[in-house]
Amino acid sequence: MPSLDETDIEILRLLSHDARRTYTDIAEEVGMSGPAVADRIERLQDTGIINRFTVDIDRTQLGAGAQIFVQVDPGDSFEQLRSRLDGSDAVEHVMVTAGGELWFNARAEVHSVHTWVRSLLEPADVVAYSVTLIDEIEWQPSLDGTDFALTCAECGNTVDSEGESEWIDDRMHHFCCTTCQSQFKDQLNQLKEGV
């Protein structure tokens, strides 16, 4: 699997600012041909670096309610609650913390925020949640100042051209060597078997 180079990073930067940019336009910016850019973008998708192309909608222009940020301790209902949040049109972003909490931001009517949140979270056995009304939000995608390298899912080392990538359980994983790849899969199988 080839590692990321400066051209890949520049393509990612350009797409993060405008995902509708044409391959020809990107090619002019990075000094490549359109088909070469298309190949690079396809490779970035195949390796799981680009997951999807999306649009950033200013919902205030649509009268879609107030922006809120909700922190939830899902208790034993993590999967059920995550699925509900993912399926809600009003929920814009879902984040999972290392501590097992679900955080999300959404649009809700100001006069009935808690009623709306409780209805979204039911029937999950939610331990606790908190709601914060957001006054202003701005999304500024940036790849500047970041060192980009794929890291091995097993040992955390940098994945170079000798590395391997594999789809496992609907997720692309990257490995620095076949040994790490085998160890990762063995441990995953043990977890699935309940060992």
C-alpha cells in the first residue's frame, strides 16, 4: 500500500474546502492530469482515508431551530442509542468519546429542547445527559500543520509502502506488516468468541 505524499495531502486539503471541485481543477492545482487525480482520489477512498463526500448546510437559513450540543452517558444502551442518533435528521454530528459517552450536536426547537432530547433518547436507559445551547458554530477544515501517515492498527507504527490494508468488519484497517495484521485478526477473533 503506497504511503501518503505531499500531493495526496494537497488533494485532501482542496477537497476539504470544496468536495465538488472537479478533477481537472484539482489537477491544475497539483500539477497532474485529471485521470491521475481521479486515480489518487479512488485510492484514498479504497484505503478508507476519504469516507464520503458531503455538503455543509447552514440550517439557520432553513429555519431549522437552535443549534444544541448534547453529552450523553448511554449506560448499557450504547448501540441502540447510537443507531437512533445516526438515523435522526436533526442530528448533524455524532462523536464517541474514549470514555464511552456519546456527544452530538443537533437542531431543536428552543422552547422544547429537553422534551425533544428525551424523546430522541427513549426508550434507551440513559444514565444522564446534558444540553448546551450553542450561540455560534463555524467549521474550518484544515490539514495544515499535521503530519499525515497511516498508523498500524496493531502496534501503532507508521505504515509504509510495505504495509497491508484490509477491510475487517466494514472498516478499513492498516498494518505495518503481515505479522501485525495476523495478530490483530487473531485478537479480534478471540474477542468475538468471548475468550
